Amino acid sequence: MTPGYRIAWFCLLAWISSAAVASAGDDSFSFKVAPERVQIGTFYHGSELEITAQIPQYDAAVIILKGTEDKVILNRKGKVASIWLNVGKLTVYDAPHVYILAASCRLANIASAETLDRLGIGRESLRKQIKFTSDKPLSGNEFDEFLDLKSSNGVYDTTGQIDLLASSDGGQNLSAQLSIPPATPPGNYKILFYLFNQGELVRQDTAQISLERTGLVRMLTDLSSQSAAAYGLLAILVALVAGIMVGVIFSSLSR
């Protein structure tokens, strides 16, 4: 083969390879989250995340909003002479401080339990992940009680719904809403995105959002960490002003 033919053959192979890569990338997806920054102000009462994506025709999708995994120390309650008191400490390990999940159908219909556990998807995967120690004997109900505690303020929720609708290009339009409760602390959070087909994970992606204090809330937080005395004085002044305003309002209503 002459050098000219070798060059032509090499160019043809390169073109075929690039075409194959482009073709393989046609089933990729775009994953959008809005807003990417959530501001926590004086009258903050939680917010909603809008998540959209254009995806191929896959069976199912799962989205998880997840916080960092922390060590948490809780008081254990018990009855002493018919009175509920703190009777010990319970230490919780490897528990994300936020875990909010949405899925397009029941998790049991999406993938096997082993696959879900490996990916950290669902309540049962949390049961295997989170560990407990205590200065008192464990009862075995610690996970359920911890889950109830987290669920009561909304920072653990596995009931979210993802909608998948066929699109004109042969793919699907994905949409979901994740509710961020007021109890969610400021910080950076991951959004984990999984696509499944016939029980197998076929795509995954990650995004990040941040919750930031703003305005008076941020000022008071910064002040409390920088000067405890000034923060205490300001708190007293705010309480006095609030008391005076309430007195004025009630006195005017009683006339």
C-alpha cells in the first residue's frame, strides 16, 4: 500500500470512529435544575426545585437530593417514675442530614434490591448504611425512630414523583419537583440522577445546589459567631421592640 493510500485509509477510519462516537452520544441527556441557589431570608418557608431533562426511551428514573453524611448525637428518652426523661445518648453514623427522593414508579419495579443498595437508593439502602451506638443496649428500633424524626421535619422523604412523557423526537421529557423544607440547613447539596432500563442502570449524572443565608438572617448568624455579647444584646433589643409593638397593637384593638 502506497503512502498516499495509507493516509486516505487512516482518514477514513478516523472519520468512521468520530461518526460512531457522535452516534453514541445521541442518546445522552441534558439535566437542568432551577434554582441552583436558594436564598434563606427572614420569611423563608422552604422552596421548590424544578428538575427537567430530555432523555431517551428508558424504563425509569430516580432523583435524590442528598446532604453530607454526618455523625449525630441524640438524647434517648425513657420513663422514670412515669416521667419521660433523657436516659442516655444515641450516636448515629453515616446518616445524610438530608435525603429527598423522587422516582418515576415504585423502586421495587425499577431495579433489584442489590442494585438499589449499591447505589444508595431508597429507605432499605439507608437502613443498611446508617449505624447506631449507645451507652445503653440498643432496642433494634433505632432506624425506624430516626427515620420518623427526620421525616417529621421533611428532611427525609422518599415519596416524590417523576413524570415521564413521550416527546416528538422519540425520546421522553422528564419533569419533577423536589420540596426543600424550611428545616434544611444552609450548605451545598448534591442532586443524583439515575436512569434505568430493564432493571439496569444505564445513565447517571450529578448536579449541585447551594442554600445560602441572606439579609437579616445572615447578619444575625455572622454576629452570633463573631461576637456572642453583641448578639445577645441585639436579641434583647429585638425582644423589647417586639413586645412594645404587640402591646401597641393589642391596646389599639381593645379600644
